[in-house]
Amino acid sequence: MKLPIEKGWRADLAWYLALIIAVGVAFGLGQGTRAGVVAGTGMLAFTALLALGRARFDALRVAGGAGDERNRFLYARALAVSGGVLGLVVTGWFLVSVARGATDPVLMVLVILFSVTFLASAAVAARNG
């Protein structure tokens, strides 16, 4: 049986397989073998959903980021929205920790990282069009 996976997705599949292994190993080291197997299996299921579902569901094709120009454009828009939401949530969470008098240094690093990468990517986008 041949899987309905287009050529553009096959290259991405290698990255997803590496991520499955990384997730399984990280959880296995930090939380135990069972957690590693569960986390790796969950990531494998997510990868299978993307790989097999993209032939039937436009949203999964866009989430995969591969394909034609339309899919890549919509992927970039979806990623921008999710990145913006994540940036706002982390910034808000950080400000709540500051207001409580218990500044979270990890959240501070994430806010700074988000701010710097956002400004740098805006500069690159403005320069390159």
C-alpha cells in the first residue's frame, strides 16, 4: 500500500521523525521511560495525522507548511498569528509575575527573546520585501 504523501512533505517528514525521537528521549530522561514512550507515541500520532490527513484536509496541508505558494503563504500567516498570541500570553504572564512581586526570570528571557526576534524579523522583512 502506497501512502498518499506528496514529495514536498517527504523532506519535512525526516524532521518530524527526528522530533519524535527528541521528544521521546527528553521525556524519557526527565520523567522516565514510560513518559518517554507516551510522549514519543503522541508525537508520532500527530505526525501521522499531518502526513495522512493533508491529502484530505486543507487545514492540515497548511499546518504542514509544504506544497504550493498558497499553502506556504497561509502557513506563514497562521504561524504569525500563533507567534503573536504566544508573545502576548508570555508577556502578560511575565507582567503578572512582576505585579505579584515574584518576577519569573524564565518568562523575562522569553519576553526578551520574542521582542528581539520579532524586531529582527521585521527588519529583515522590510529590507527584503
